Amino acid sequence: MATENKEDALGDLLSQLISQTSALVQREIDLARTEMSQKVAQVSRGARMIAIGGALAYAGFLAILATAVIALVEYASLPWWVATLAVGALTLVIGLFVAMGGSRALQLQHLAPQKTLQMLKEDAEWARERATN
């Protein structure tokens, strides 16, 4: 009789453990989903703003480049093709440096769900402690 009660208690404990573990895993999944959704929303907003700002800046930049070509032709007495080539080459070099800097900045982004990873580490530590007791 006492053995049967112990087995029932052990069965109840195992059932509770499975239920709580399942709930914990579901909460971890929900946390990861929420955290990644927030990060995607941040990146999306930033990307839209960059695209709009880039289009406006591009239009202004083209006007400045045209002005630079005209100035070289008028004030430096360069032929049109030389002035255009000089401005284009300088613009190309500057653009390459800016693009490389942007590429480095994107590589530094940490898109992993940091809170979720921390919670998983804590849960694993908790489970290890419980297993040794």
C-alpha cells in the first residue's frame, strides 16, 4: 500500500514536471517570437527611413554634381568630358568608402534574441541544479 502511494506520488511529480516543462518551453518560444518581432519591426522602420532619405539625398546630390561639372567647365576651362570624368571618378571613390563603412556597420548588428538566450541559459542551469539534488 505504501509502495503504491509512493508510485502514485512519483507519477504525479513526473506529470507535474512534464506539464511545467512544457509550459516553460512554450513561454520561451513566445518570448523569442516577441523579441524577434520587435527586432524585425525596428529594422523595417529603419530600412524605410533609409530608403526615403536616400532617394531625397540622391536627387540633391545629382544637382550638386551637375553644378560641380558646370563649375569646372566655366571656371577651370576644362572640356565637358574631362570635368564629367573627374567629378564621376571622385564620386565613385567616395561612394565605395561609404558603402564599405555601411557594410561594416551591418555586420556589427546583433540580431539574436538576447533575452531569450539568457533565459535559456538560466533554465538550463536551474535544470542542472535540480537534477543534481
